[in-house]
Amino acid sequence: MGLLEVNDLRRTFGGIVALDGVTLDVERGETNVIIGPNGAGKTTLFNCITGYHMPDSGTVVFDGENITRKRDYEVARMGVRRTFQEVDVFDELTVAENISLGAFQTEPRELMDLLDLMDIRHKRGESLTLFERKRVALSLAADGQLLLLDEVFSGLNPAEKPAMIEYLNTLAREKTLMLIEHDIETAFDLADRVIVLSQGSVLGQGTPEAIKNDDRIQQEYLGEMAL
Ligand SMILES: Nc1ncnc2c1ncn2[C@@H]1O[C@H](COP(=O)(O)OP(=O)(O)OP(=O)(O)O)[C@@H](O)[C@H]1O
């Protein structure tokens, strides 16, 4: 059984169908990267897995337990953590305080070590660079087992991107990752499996090779990106 199993998930907003029967699975230890055009439903999928939105129908099973109707804080406590595009760090608290407040399964020091935060542990949230804020958010996510990471590279400069890839590789050795990534090359580099979402549906889930060689996905989505 996969660590995460999403079955026939549907979520509407008024007349808009954001998720239209999404079924996918994530194996323990894998990195899955979600790609898809704007409005495909990527963030809504994260929201429905993590209890920020309730789906209209369908199920989400994490580690054998049905979490579909659980609230965000319950899902987080069970070990499903996420980061947001808009990085969430308390400005008035130091790095160490932010981490002590948010971590309840792992020693804060261990989380800070993972993301090289010990040297800046006394810096307050308000004076952190974006890259540092992202590392604080990632270290808090690393307190869980399944990490849902939304556009971790956005806003980083070219020198910071390889460092972020290193951090993700470190996390991937111990955790199960799901990433939303707009840059297709980066997505294919990082992924054990790629999930292609389009108009609320899964066009395919498979290894980067399998996705690149899928004629339907080529035609409907990847074609114009000239892979
Ligand atoms: N809270 C909301 N209220 C109304 N419509 C919403 C809401 N959240 C998402 N939607 C709609 O659901 C659809 C899917 O949106 P979603 O943000 O999940 O897509 P996405 O793939 O994450 O897009 P992007 O790549 O632009 O972030 C879109 O049509 C969006 O306008």
C-alpha cells in the first residue's frame, strides 16, 4: 500500500470544477512532482490532502488511515506537512523560536541542522532573506513524514537554486516528497515520478521517462515545451 492514496477526489468552487476525479498514489520514500498549467488544480489538490479544503467527494488515505474529513491541524499532527508559495514565518520570533513552536515530532536542533539554520538561529523572522525563510519553512515541514512543497524555487536567485536542490535531495533521503513545480526541466530532474494535472484531472503519473514518452501527454501538454 502507498503512503498516500488519493481516490476520485472532486472539489468545486461554485461552477468551477477544480478537481475532477483525481486518483493517484505516492509510495513511501518517493519524490513525486506535480506539473500542469495554471489553474490545473495543483494547489487545490494540496489543500484537499492537507485538510485546508474539504473535497466534495473522494477519499484521501495516509499511512492506511482515512484523513479525508480531518482538519488541517490533525493532518499536520499525523505527519503530513506543507509549505506555501507565500512563506509563513513569524517575523517577531527568531529562527530557533519559530522552529521550537512548530515542531512536535523532531528535536528543533535536528531540523535546524538539516537546513543549515544553526548559524542563523538567533536571527528574527523579519530580517531573513527569502531563501532563509524558505529553509525555515522546509525545516518545519521536515518534522513530518510526507512533505507537500509548493514552488520551493520561486523567487530564488540562480546561485541559491543548486543549494535548494541539495536540501531537497537531503530531505528526499529520509522523507516522502510531493512538489508543485512550474519549471518542467527541474521537475523531471527531481522526480521519481511525475504527476501531470490538467483541468482538474490526472493526465498521467509515471517516471519522467514514461511521461516524456506518453503520446497523449505530449499532445495535450508537453508538446509545445519541446522536451
Ligand atoms: N478559493 C477558491 N475560490 C474559487 N475558485 C478557486 C479557489 N481556489 C481555486 N479556485 C479555482 O480552481 C481552479 C484550480 O485552481 P488551483 O489554484 O488549484 O490551480 P493551480 O494548478 O494551483 O494553478 P497555479 O499554477 O496558477 O497556482 C482554478 O480555476 C481556480 O480559479
